Amino acid sequence: MITMPARKPRRAAAAAARGKPLLLDRDRIKRRLADEVFDVLVIGGGITGAYALLDAASRGLRAALVEKDDFASGTSSKSSKMVHGGLRYIEQGNVNLVRHSLLERHRFRKNAPHLVQRLPFLFPILEKEGVFDPRLAKGFESLLWTYDLVGGWRIGKLHQRLTVPEVLGHAPTLRAEHLTGGLLYFDSRADDARLTLTIIRTAAALGATVLNGATVNRLITRNGRVGGAEAGADGETLTIRANAVVNATGVWSDSVDSMADDGHRPQVRPAKGVHIVVPWHKIRNDCTITVPIPGRARRATCTRWGDTVVLGTTDNDYQGSSDDVHCTREEMEFLLEGANTAFDTQLGPDDVVGSIGGLRPLVGGKEGATLDMRRDHHITIGAGGMVTVTGGKLTTSRHMGELVIDKVLTVLGRKGQVRSRTAHLPLLGGAGYDAEAVAATGGLAAHFGERYGTEARFVHDLISEDPTLADPVVAGLPYTRAEVVYAARCELARSVDDVLSRRTRARLFARDASAAAAPAVGALLGRELGLTDAQVEQQVSAYLADVRHERTVLFEGAAAATGPGTA
């Protein structure tokens, strides 16, 4: 087997020292993928693949990543957006997972302070029909003490027991007739798509080669060993040579494993999570509140995000297509019912301004509820030497990436030669970022700071060159035209959907307003990417068709929707 010596990673510092942003040129990237021989090729651009790539690049390996759609377009843009230890895992007896998750939460807050923010969580205590009653609350508080002691304390606050007035101070519309108090503890949240993209861009700054819109059609084998992949991108076929390959494709991992092993038996059991978005003024909470779903043995979370509230729950078994996952009418209705039962408000389907449905790649048996399945990751080396990673969760993605590259080094015959550096490696925009100072500035400066960190100056530079780029691009949301230009130049955005669904979160927080903005976004991308009028029109039409399909599934039921583009 060919192995290559470790090299010093190419650093973002060179560009930063010149005061220039990291530009990502698609044509140059494709040439590198075709011409170079990589130490490791990562297939899959979700958060697990992203951190595996960053870990490899930071150790000095020649690393590449390809993603069939867009970075974070699968599970990693459709999660609960929580960076947390997981109280439920303590209830399941998995204290070690919680301890490790809380350590990784702390590292995220240190390495990406612009993207991972502290968030209070409130559990109301009700005499009846709550998540738990006063009797159970005593036992639950012991779980919170355990949570704090095994690592929750690192966030700077311990849990608190609240009186009824204190609970209502956080959630004034909460129904008070059966309320006896509450428990408050602290975790974190992050824009999952933005976090994934920033990890990938940090790896690119260290010399990694990354490409979205690159579908792996087959694996390349040499003497029975997986030695790269053939991928289709922009109508071209790229033959990518690598001494090791990582399958980090989440719920699609069985398909990629089957390319390497005809006898592969499926391992992944998808679990579906759904979230809907409603106007904040309907609930007026200042923290995340956990409420029961009537008639169901599960909880829902209500999290404020700007002028909206995200209501969601996770972990239902899923049997449908992995490429067409949306919140259904039935799922929307039980979330609305839960909110209307818990809060003194009247929420209906017309209040739902956005929705997402995503799949978590659980690994295990087919029996029992997915809610009860463990969240441990699984990393294996297949018969052809391909490393496959499945399971796990967003919070532990950095450590998963580290363990994946440890396995890659074993495949390369270099086990233990180069240690991981990512535990203390700031992501782009994170080094020197002062979250409190930026938040105090308010306005556009705070908006840019919380999305780009110290790299916000590059977006400001675009506005300095062309003041019209400060104009909003989506009605009612703070995203600017400058961010669309930046996404095209520096974030490998290829399409209207890339911009509105993931580079910004306009589709999630204002679905219909994002559809109205699609032509303006298409025009900006056309100018930046050299697209023809016909190509721009095709992108806009595709985005509008996707939004119509999402609305059809949500408001008319799954039976009315036959696939993307259904009007």
C-alpha cells in the first residue's frame, strides 16, 4: 500500500494575514480531485464527514470530501439544532455518553463561540398532564444534579428550581392552572447547517479539497482494496484516487457499503424527526420549553429562534424514501395540539411558516421503539478496507471524526503516528470572537457576527464595495444580498436552494417569503457563477416546485403528494 508522509497543513492564516477571504473555485477543485492522489477520501458532507475531513486535514493528510447534494443537505440541516449532553441518555443509564457529550459541548463552545450559544431549558412541573408531576420532579432533579456533576457545570451555570412566577417570567403564555413550579437547566444550540459548512470550510483552509454536487457512482478497487471513487459532477465524470475511503453518508451508508461488498447486510435503521416553525408572538418564550404531546409517550421542545419558535420532536420509525422526507400533516397537527395544550394560545396550520423532516441514522435491531435505542456511534473497517461510520449525534461529531481518522491511519499502515488536533482547533471565525461584545452591537453587525464570527468583516467589505448589497434579500428576515454573493464566492453555493435552505435558513423560518425571494437570489447567483438566463430560471422553478411539494405534504397530507414538484 502506498503511504505518504505527514505534511504541514496549508493554513487559513496565510489568507487571513492578507485580510482576504477563503475563496473556493469549483473548477479548480474538480481539477485537483482528478489530478491528485489523496490519503483519504470522505464520502458524505454531513457533520460527521465534515469533522472526519477536518481531523484528517489538521493531521497533515491529503484529504478530500465529496457530497452528492449540498453540504448538510441531509440530516445535518434538519436536526433539533441542539448541542447537548442528552438528559434522556441518563434516564437510559448511558451516563458515559452524557459525560462525553458534555465535554464535546464545551469544546464546541470554545472552538465555535460564534455558532454555538448557551440556551436555557425549562421543564414545567404540573399537577397533571405534564412531562412530570411534583412527585416525579424530585427524581428528575436528581438527574439534573447528575447532569451538572458529570460536565454540565462547564457551561457556567447549574440547574435551578423555579417558582410559578419565575416559570411564567420565562413563558408568560404557559397555562398556569396546574402549574406548581419548574426546573431550569442549561445546554446549547447551533444552526446545524452553518456549523457543518464552517467545519468543511475550516478543513478547506487547511488544504482539504471539497466538492458538493458530486455523486459517487462506484468505488474504485485495486487488488480487492477500495482505492477511490468515480463521481459525477456538473456533467463530468471524476476519477478520484485515494489510499483510504470513508463512508460517512448517514442514512445512505448501506448503499455505499454495498458498492464495496455485494453481500453487505443493511445496518441502519432510520428514525424520523420533525419540526415546525410558528411566530414567536404566539408563545413569547425566552428559553426552550419541554412540553408533553397529548396521548403520546414523548415530549416536544419549543425553542425561540429570532421572531419564530421551532416546535419539534424526534425519533419515530421511518420506512419511506430517504431522499424525500418532510413533516406531514398528521405530524404538524400533533405538534400544534401539544403547543395549544401547554400554552394559552391558538395555533393552527396557517401559523406554520416553515417545517423540516429529517432522518437520524440509528444502528441496531429492528425491534422496539427508536426512542429507546442507544445513540453510540459505530465505526467499522470493511473487507475492502473502507471505513464506515454510522450512528452518533451532532454533539459528538468532533470525537467521531477523530476516531474515524484513527481507523484511516490503521488502513494506511500508520496507526498512532499522528495525533488528532481538533479538540482545541478553532473553526473559521471562532478565534478571537467575543460573543457578548458582538451581541451588544445589535443590528447588522450582530447578525453577521453570529453567522460568520471574525470573518464577518469580509461580508462587510462586500457592502463597502457595493452598498446595495446591504439590502434584505428575503422579506422579514435579516439576510442580505451580500450574504448571497459571499455564499457563491466563498461557500460553494451552486443553487437557489443552497442559499435559501442552508447558507441562510430562510426556507425554514419563512417558507413563503423565501419562495418570493427566489428570483432575486437566482439573479445574484447567475451574475456570480456565470449562469445563463435559462439556468437561473431552471433553478428558480426547481426551488418553487420543492416548496410547493413541501406545502402539499404538510397541508394536504402525504397521500396528496406524489413527489417533488407536486403543485
